[in-house]
Amino acid sequence: MTRAALYDGLGGPDVLYVGTVADVEPGPGEVAVRVRAAGLNPIDAKLRTGFVRSDAPFPRRVGSDLAGTVEAVGDGAVYWDGTPVAVGDEVFGRGQGAVAERAIASADALAKRVDAVPAEVAGGLWIAGLTAVSCLATVPVGEGDTVLVGGASGAVGLIAAQLAAEAGARVIGTASARNHGFLRSIGVEPVAYGEGLAARVRELGTVTAVMDCHGREALDAGIELGVPVDRMVAIAAYAAIDELGVLNVERAARTPANLERLGDRIARGSLVLPVVNTYPLDEVGAAFTDLESAHAPGKIVITP
Ligand SMILES: NC(=O)c1ccc[n+]([C@@H]2O[C@H](COP(=O)([O-])OP(=O)(O)OC[C@H]3O[C@@H](n4cnc5c(N)ncnc54)[C@H](OP(=O)(O)O)[C@@H]3O)[C@@H](O)[C@H]2O)c1
């Protein structure tokens, strides 16, 4: 049996509990992972509250980001580059119901983890990291660009901001004042979000691209600043995509090859993804309360 975070009905973090579920053996192309770390994401909370609809039966499991050790290998399970998966491999990526002691993952949604990338960091990279990569795939930026990243202190935003800076762009990022020092530490010029954003950004320079990693405010500012709509990407402001004609983040870049490249950057020290807090599995409710309140830049992680 496996201990896993579960919920029987929609609601706040208080509906979460830890229960036992039967161990499932990996099917063809799958592996079973002993979870070392599972990063939490806003989508986990949106599914739990019903803000995002799901038809999955109750009790529902939680989470999709993980890092851990391969415990069992299904028939024909190979990594994205064709190499076979072996029991004992350290991996990270996407798993089903990752907030648990053990989870099933499709081998082609995993990358190999090296020691230089701590499990707590690797276990928070799939959604945030690949969404950030996807922002840059949707709106490529480089030297000569000035990018406005909305929500640059969030997990997606702080990775997108660093990737844009690495590509040679100047990066302006919105965050609350307490996180401005952090943004400066990763090479981002901070600006407060809220009313008057466009005017504050105009004083800093001419924006050529917008990545909105929180809501639509940076997109509205981009419109006011005359940024072409095909140079603006949204990850969370779904209504703005239709209303403003900005681009929805494309999904093609969510590949394990790109995940492995993110891991390489972290190993080299050219990308940082801070771990804000770690919680044992039994404190999953407190961990989500932390995620859903104002928190420091980076990931909240369960370490079963
Ligand atoms: N479409 C997709 O595929 C996709 C993928 C991943 C995430 N998302 C969505 O993207 C959003 C961010 O995810 P995340 O993992 O980065 O969340 P996160 O780590 O919890 O970060 C959220 C950030 O939002 C910032 N924020 C709060 N109010 C803001 C405002 N009015 N303007 C600008 N920023 C504000 C906060 O900044 P301060 O702390 O500085 O106030 C915080 O750092 C979530 O809505 C998530 O569901 C979508």
C-alpha cells in the first residue's frame, strides 16, 4: 500500500487528508517512482476547489510534479532519448498523483536527475519550468528586446525571466515590494504591479514583448504601451487571449528534453529555482495553505 494525499470533495486545503491506496504496477511505457519530492502548483489547488473542472472520481489524488527513484519498470519503458529506464534511476518530471510515497509516471515524461540538482528543486520543475520554456517558445526574445514579465516572483515567472535574460533580453518584472530584492538578484528590474503599471513601466524603457505569468494586468499594460499582440503571451489570463488577441502559451515545448536542459542549467548554476518550504506528506494541508497565501519566490515542496 502507498500513503497518498487525497480528497473526497471540493474545497479548501482542509479537505485534504493522507490515506492509503493500493500499489499499482507500471503498465507498458510506465515506471513506478518512490517519490522524494513533489512540488505543488496552483493548478493542484484550482482542481481541488473546482475552479478548474475535473471528471476524475473521488477520492482524488493530488499533484503532478515529482522527483524520485525508479522502483519498478513497465514493459518497454524508455526515456525520451530511447535509453531504457532502470530500477534505481534518479528521475524527475511528471507523475500521476505525485503527492504520495509512490506514483506512476510515463517514462517519456521523465528526465534523469544528477546529484548537482537537489530532488527538492527537480521535483518542482515540470510544470513551472516547462511553462516558462513554453513562454519563450511562444514569444522568442533576445538581444534588443525589453520583456515585461508579469508575476516575475512566481515559480513560472522567475524561470521565464531568467531564461529571457540568458537569451540577451532586458527584463522588467512585476512583483510585490518584498520580492524586489530577489528580482534584482536574478538580473530582473522590479516594478510594482497594480494600478498605473503601464506608466511605471514606460519610465523604465520601451517594452517589446510581454509574458504574463500571473493574470492579465501585464497584458493590459502591454496594450497600453503599444506592444504588438503577437509579442504577448498569457499563461493564466484565459479571457485576455480572446479579448485582446494575445497568444496562448504553446504546449509543444513541454518536452522531457527541455526538462533535462533546465536541470543542466540548475546544475551549472545558470538558473535558480528557490525552494521556499518543504513539508512532510502528513502536512499537505498546511503546505497548500502556504502555496495559496502570499509566499516567497519559489516552490513549496512535499518530501514524503
Ligand atoms: N497555462 C499553463 O499551462 C500554466 C502553467 C503553470 C502555471 N499556470 C498559472 O500561472 C499562475 C502562476 O503560477 P506559479 O506556479 O508561478 O504560481 P506561484 O509560484 O504561486 O506565484 C504566483 C505569483 O503571483 C504573483 N502575484 C500575485 N498577485 C499578482 C498581481 N496582481 N500581479 C502580478 N503578480 C501577482 C505573486 O507575486 P508576489 O508574491 O510578489 O506578490 C506570486 O509570486 C497560476 O495562476 C497558475 O495556475 C498556468
